[in-house]
Amino acid sequence: MKTLQAVRGMHDILPSDAARWQWLEQRLAERLTAYGFGEIRIPVVEKTELFTRAIGQGTDVVEKEMYAFPDRNGESLCLRPEGTAGVVRAVLQHGLLNPPGLKVWYQGPMFRHERPQKGRQRQFHQTGVEIFGMETPETDAELIAMAGRLWRELGVDHLLRLEINSLGDREDRERYRTALVDYLRPRVDRLDADSQRRLETNPLRILDSKNPETRSLLVDAPRLDEHLGDEARRHFERVTALLDALGIAWTHNPGLVRGLDYYCRTVFEWTTDALGAQGTVCAGGRYDDLVEIQGGRATPGIGFALGMERLLALVESTGQQFEHRPHAYLVSSEAGAARLGLAERLRDHWPALRLITDLQGGSFKAQFKRADRSGAAVALVLGEAELAAGEVTIKDLRGDSPQSSVPADRLGAELRRRFATDGPDVAASGEPA
């Protein structure tokens, strides 16, 4: 029988890779919690209408990329292509928007049916944040500052640059849409095929075209920032002034529009040249109309999502080490209770201890080979002589330190001393230190 393979563009995360994910997920969770965000976990499957209503019928996501399917009752469902719409649905359903000021974060897989390539897969993972009920420029600035702090703490801030723009309010975009279409329609034959289609459905997305001829055509096109109303203009000026005051470098990119219809006013992207063509690592912006579009009362919102695969690749490029190798590997000539009992007492004494117990048995030579392959720093040897003396021998597997014998009841304290700088130093209540 033929061995089955994973679906194209959807990849397993193997144990050898999971340590990297855990390392990054933990650091993101700690930082987001420190800024007052609470975690929300939303379903992977939602009603298709949730996204067609929020994202917009004229977007690439809805037109070409969603995994939509009828369930057995004939209702159209889809795998979530992004997180914000689902979060809005959840906070409305559970009445979380009163009082205002809700701050939530989420993490997990998203799905888009597009051509797989490096940095762009059909199942990909995002961590996202959303803030509801606060429309001040200070909210935008702090959200961007938090992202900047993440990059510094991860050691990748020198590889990322911030681009920012304002999409204005709904009326501003309508005025600009008319001006842009009036400019492009007489020149439609010079547009690439995607841009010709977008001219009728979502003309602002033409500004994001990578086609060289279309890009050259846009040089003389009307600019969105020339069509901003007074309120949107003041909001953007205040946001950028706050970024300057915080020492956050930014570039105004008037062609930055984002791919989803629900964005307004402040939009931003953190991009890099270190990952090839897929250079956007984090993107977001303000969506003050989205809650109302989804059936709630008018409520301002802002958020961002970062691509976990791309951020991991960026962190890896700095030489960051992710592995948490085992502290110790227990080899023993004694089967059963003596071996397992020692291991469990050590874990009772130091819960953070990363210990592998050899459960296959056999000769000491075979067990030491497995100990070496495990990557453990030391081997703990419990042989007949050690058992009779009430001791355990510690053998250095990675250095030249001489082996030593330690009383079994002091072994936990000795391991904590040796690895004091390698993780939490937590002893169980009542155990000797």
C-alpha cells in the first residue's frame, strides 16, 4: 500500500523543529501578557459569510484563496484565512466589548489556497493582537512600539524596517477610488492582468502591484494622502509624531494599502530584505468599521498579525540557539523500581530537570551510546556498586570533567547546582535544597 503524504503546502512540525516554535511562542506570550493582552482561542472553521462580509468580495483571499466547502447541512464553511474576523465574531457573540478597552491575542494556523513557495504555504501560522474600543493615536503608537520591543528582544530589530500609511476614513477612500479609477481607466491596456481585474473590483489593491510596468504607471497616479480628510490627517500626523518621540524609525509608504477591505486610517508593515521575496513579517492597522460590519455597534479596532514561519526564519538567521537538550540521561544495570524510582525522585526535587531514563536496557555500552545520541550533558550511572553504596555516578558526556559519585539523596541538589543557569530553579515544597 502506498504511503500517504501531507497535503501540498501543509507541513508537519517535527520534534526536532518544535523546540524552535516553543521558544518563540513562549516569548511572544510573555511579552503580550506584559502589555495587558489576554489570550483568545477561536475555531479553525468558521462560516464562509464571516470572511466574505469582513474581508470583501473583491479581495484575492475571497476570490481565489479561501478553502470553502459545504457541510452536511448545506451550510458553507471555510478554514480560516486570517484571525481578525473570527476574533470580532467571538467578542460580539460573548459580549466582551463593554466596557471598551478589550485587548486580546491569538495564535494558530491559517489556510489559503495559493501556490506554495518559500515563506508562503497553504497552512501557515500567525500570532495576532487586537484592541477594541480605543481610537486614540496613542493606541496605534503603543501597538507599534510593542512590536518594536518584540523585535529587540528577539534580536532581529536591525533586520526589520517599519513602513506606515493612512487609508483615511470611508469617505476619503471613496473620493480617492474615484480619482484613481479615472486616472487608470484610459491606461487600462498598460496594466497587468491582475490589475485590470482589480480596476473593477478593488482598485486600491493596484497600488500594491509588483508588476514593473504597472509600477511605472503609478508614479504619476493620484496619491491617497492627497485625499485624506482633516480628521484622518490629524490622526496620522499624531501617530507619526508619537513614533518620533519614542525613537521609532519609520518610512511613509503612500502605496501601502493592505490586502483586506476592512482597514482604515493607520496601516503598517514590518518588512525585511533577509527572507527573499516574502519580506513582510508583520502587518496590521486600524479597522474602525469592522465590528459594525459584523453586526455590532460601531467600535474602533486595531491590530496586527505576524507570520510565525517568517519570524522564525529571521531569528534563525541571527544564529539563535533554540534547543533545550536533556540535562541528564540515566543508565542502569537495575531494572524496574530502582531505576524508575530514582528518576521520579529527581523530578520531584527539581521539576525543571530534563531527564531521559533508558528504558531499553542492555549493556552499559549500548546505553552509553544512546545517552550520547540524546545530547544530554551528563550520564547518571546506577550500577550494582552504586546501588550498594547508595550513590550515583555522574559522567560528563560533553567535556573533560572527571566523573564523580554523589549520595543518591543529594543528587538532585548537585544537578541543580551544575545547571543553575540553564532554566528555572524550582524545588518541590519540603524537598532538601
